[in-house]
Amino acid sequence: MSYLKPGKSSILSTAVFLSGMLTLGTASAGAQFGTTTGVSNTVIYGTIGDTRNSADAVQYIYIDDRGSSITVNAKNSAGTTKSCATNNGTMMATLRGITDGSRFYINHNNLGTCTIVRTFTGSVYQPKNH
């Protein structure tokens, strides 16, 4: 049977062990999907948290709730803006449920009317940093 004597071998073993423990302690907790604010001729999408946490000072998303109608406004990192509005009760309820960690996808027509509103909420979407 062989025993380790205090010295370089045991110090190296301890260093490797501690290094592994530190690496484990800094691992990410679960999958994360980062997203930017997207706008196109017919779509607005993104997450409020990722947009707020983005490195640029260009992107924004805001939801203007006026009680009987809601307007969604967005600007992507290229500076393109889009907005759409709805007074549809189901769409308004969905928009009111959006949190800083929700991902949303909104279709709109060329008149600026929201036609489809979808939201996704889960641990993979990043809330805004406080």
C-alpha cells in the first residue's frame, strides 16, 4: 500500500480538487435563450428583460395600456421601429400578462393592427437585471 507524503503531490491534488469545485460552483443553472428585439413588416418579438439588458442603448419595447386598447411599440438594434394596437379583449389580456421574463411574438398587419399575440414564459427567458 502506498501513502502520499505531504509535499508537491498532495498540494497538486488539492489544487486540482479545489479548481474543480470552483468550476462546479460557477456553472450556469439551466438553459437560457437570449433574444434581441425583432421587428419586421409583420412581426414584433422579443423579451423585455433581454431588451433591457442588451449592450446597446437603441432597443426598446414598451406596452402602452390605455384600458380599452393597448399599443405595443418596439425598436430593434438597427433602429427600425414598429408598433401595433389592439382592442381585442383576449389579446389585451395576453399582453397584460407579459412580464420582464416573458417572450412574446406579435403579428400585425400593414394598418398597424395586432392580429396574433403569443407569449412564452419559462426559465429559459431572462428577466431584466435590477
